[in-house]
Amino acid sequence: MKYPKSLFLILVLTLFPLALSARKDEMVREYLTPVRIVWSAGSIENAPCLLSTNSGQSVLGNKDCCTLVSHPSQKASVLFDFGKEMHGGLEIITGQFASGKPVRVRIRFGESVSEAMNDISEESGATNDHAVRDFEALLPWLGTMEYGNTGFRFVRIDVLDDDVELTLKEVNAIHIYRDLEYRGSFVSDNNRLNDIWMTAAYTVHQNMQTYIWDGIKRDRLVWVGDMHPEVMAVNNVFGAQEVVHRSLDYARDATPLPAMMNGMNAYSLWWLIIHRDLYLYQGDLDYLKSQREYLCGLVDVLLGKIDEDGRDLFDDYFLDWPSRADKNASHAGFHALFIMAMEAAATICDAIGETDAALKSVEGALRLRKAAPLLVDRFFMENMAPDAPGRKQAVALMCLADLIDTDTALGCLLHNGASGFSTFYGYYMLEALAKCGSYSDAMQICSDFWGGMLDLGATTFWEDFDIRWKENAARIDEITPQGKIDVHKTYGGYCYVKLRHSLAHGWSSGPSSWMTRHISGLYPLEPGGTQVAIDPHMECLNHIEASLPVSSGIVRVTLDKLPDGRIQCKASAPSGVTLIPSASVSLVEE
């Protein structure tokens, strides 16, 4: 007797109600062979075969297999390079070996060669925090096993027992990521800038896991302030993504008012700015309306932190780690951020019809501006040294909040070029330089600073970087030569000392959105991109091809600089999108 499918479904849901609460895996799993063997020790035969085979299946016989023979005097070890930083783990497929019993090995994942080659210790900084990346495992005879869940590029495998033979058929990286189209793009006649744009985009892509994380090795958490450059990169590269909503809502629901998000005052301010920018790029009014209760409650909490003279009443002013030690810089920058957040709150409250909350937000911002001159004066009096820590972070925010003039801002931001930049707040330093009209300088600093990580072998951008680290430094994708400095094991501070330092951090992805917005000049003028500006600043560039995702499709431009300095633009846009070129652009719609 045949039963209807609907009855079968009812029976399944009745018998197995727990299945209704199951969490769906949205990720793609891609299996990648190593691109090279960086280093090996001991008796290893036919290792190159592991660089090509990828059937995913163990087989009888040991044709095209690698054999590791471990002796008491020398245990076999091998270090693989998978070519790029990624999030995921390791698949090991074994062949037939003499004992027929499991073989004990040690597996070490590393974002750098150094990390994969070092022990967990306070001296090295290597840890198993957030993700276990250094552990022992048993490899079966004629079997397939998967190990690890972390951010890595390099993997070292050591046979631990004496007098054993291990046959490996395959060692594959399991790359776990969202299968997304790169709808935004940036290609110019400057390959270094192109590489920076793509690396920034790839960095945020790797951190778009179940939620938007800040790091795939360490800091696998939803940090709301850090999300702003990440969300801006997502807006410009991928367009609307549900994982952004999920992350913002998770942070909201995990932080009942009057608590501040992530326990950090600035991060609740960033939540407001993110929603303002997300609405501008995506135009999703229904989603913005779903924030109504929390949004209006947060506005009231923040208004209670402003006294009648416009002074903020917070007691912690965290911006980023490199500015942490300078309380005056942090306070001045925080006050500027507070103003920008209240203005953002006014915009989004007005958009959802919360007129009273919008007016209160405007009044709060104006009140904060009353006290700003005293903070600005104190900052410049007590931060006289041009290289004072945190100086450029604070100046960038004060410039963006219109608290200082452009000459003052440029005098600080351009001092010693990329010196004093950080991977998180470097985005706002670039934004401030653009606001001051200093596009050539900003492009050069972007090339020096983010490009400096590429020079050291990076395939994703880091939690922090100091341009001085390049001096006499070895690349992260090589064994450190004698006389050279091991960058990953030597530098880093605060919560990212030495090898604990994350080398794939989402907050460093700002250059992708900055280049799209300021070099190719593509950005929405109305929510959802119903109107899109074309306002390029090509400076030393002669040719750009770029695209920007909007709610109804993709805007594409080809920009060519003409001999007279004007820019010819061939553009295409979805139906209903109006393109608004700047005065220097001759628009030819395709």
C-alpha cells in the first residue's frame, strides 16, 4: 500500500520533533590539495604525490601514496602550504601500512610558517584559544578522517611513535566558506591597488561564517564596532547578505539595555552607524523598522549619558588597541564618534517615522558639539608629539565629525605617511584623507600600509600592522632565514601578542569599500541605490573598471582619463537606477 508524501512528512515530524530545531549549515566545503611542501624531516618517500591527487577516496594498494617512516633517532615530519589563508580544517586519507593499526600524529595549523612550526607557549605566543590548532590525533589504517576548525594556510604533521610507518594517500585542506558572487569589483591600471582591494574583500569573505566574525583563528566572535568596516566591505563587494542582519540582531538580543554592546561603549555607537549605512546601501526599510524598540531605547540611554554642558558621562573610551594607552586621544575620538552616532540615529529614526526620537538625537548631537572644543583643545595641547600613539585615530574621527579643519587634520594624518596607521582605524584615516581631498596621499598610504602586508606574504589582512615591522623582516610563508626577523613571532601587543596575533581579521577590510567609494567614485545617494553617484578620483590612475551592487542589480562603470584631465565614463545600471556623475565626468550610458 502506498502512502502520500504528506503523510510521511507528518510521521517524520511527529517521531523526530528535535529535527525542527536543527541548525542548517550554509557553508560550502571545498577540498584543496597543498601547493607545496615547505619543509620536511626524517624518512619520507614520494611526498610530491600529495600535491596532485584529490579523489577523496582511500584505495587498496599504495600506488601514488606518500610513506612516512619514523625511527627512534628521527621521527618523520612534513609542513604543507595550501597557498592561501582560509577557514576550515584538514582531511587526511590513509593507505595500507604494515601495522594495520592507528598511527599517532601531531597536527599543527598555522597562519604563518612560524606558527605551524612552534609549540604552544607563553614565549612564542602560540595558543589554542578560540580554535584548537595544535593537537594529537589518531590516523586509521585505510581510512578518511577530518580534523580541526580554524584559520590557517600551513599545516605541519609529525609522526609521534617510534618504529612506525604511515602511508598517506591525500592530505587536503577543507575550505569552509559562503559560496558568494563578488558582485562588486575594482580593477585599475595599478595592480598593487587591485591586489589590496581583492585581499580586503577576501578577508571579510572568510570571516562571513555562521555570523560575521572578526577573526577565523582567534576572535571568532561578533564584535559590533569591528563590524562597521566589515559591513561596509560586504555592502560594496557582495551586496545584501542575511548574515549581516543575523549578526547585528544577535548582538542586539545578547545586550539588553541599558548595557553597551560587547561591554564597550563605543560599540553601541557603531551599531547605530552600521544601521544608517546598511539602510543607505540596501534600502531595506522593513528590516530597519524591526529595530524600532531597541533603537529608540538605545537613543534614550545615550541621551542620559550627555550632561547639560554637552559632556559625555562615559568612563571608558575604547577606539582600537593601538590608541588604548592614550586616554586623551581616546576620549577626543570617542566624543567625535558619539556625535556621529547621534546624527546617524537621527537619520534612521526619521526613516522609520520615529520623529520624536529623531529630534532628540539631533538635540543630543548639538549638545555634544558644545563640549567638543574643550576636548579638541586638550587633545592638541597634550598630544604635541607628531607620533603620539592614538593621534591619527582621534584626528580621523574629529575630522569626520567636522570638529577640526582639513589643514589641521592633514598635518597629522600625513605625518610620516603610513606610520601610526592601524588595520581597523586605518579605514577612517583613509576616509578623513578623502574628506580633505588628499586622494593621492591616501592611495600611497594604502599601497604602503596594506600593501606592506602583501610584501610579507599575506593573503588576508591582519589584526594589526605597523609599517616599521617590514624592516629586516622575513616573509610569513617561509622559514625565517638567519639574521631576519620573524614578524609573526616577534611583534603584536595587547590581546594579540606574537603568534596569538590573528592574520585574517575582518576589521582590516576597509580598503575594498574605500576604493570603490572614493577612487572609482561609486556610492548610493538614496537608500538602496536608486540614485548612484559617479565621482571618481583617479589621480595617478588612467583606467578603472568597477562595479557596485545595489538593491536592484549591479552598477558597472569603465573609467578612462582623457588628456585634458576629464574622465570618460561608460556606465550601465539596472532599470530604475539614476546615475549622477560629478562635473569632471563625461557619462556615456551603455
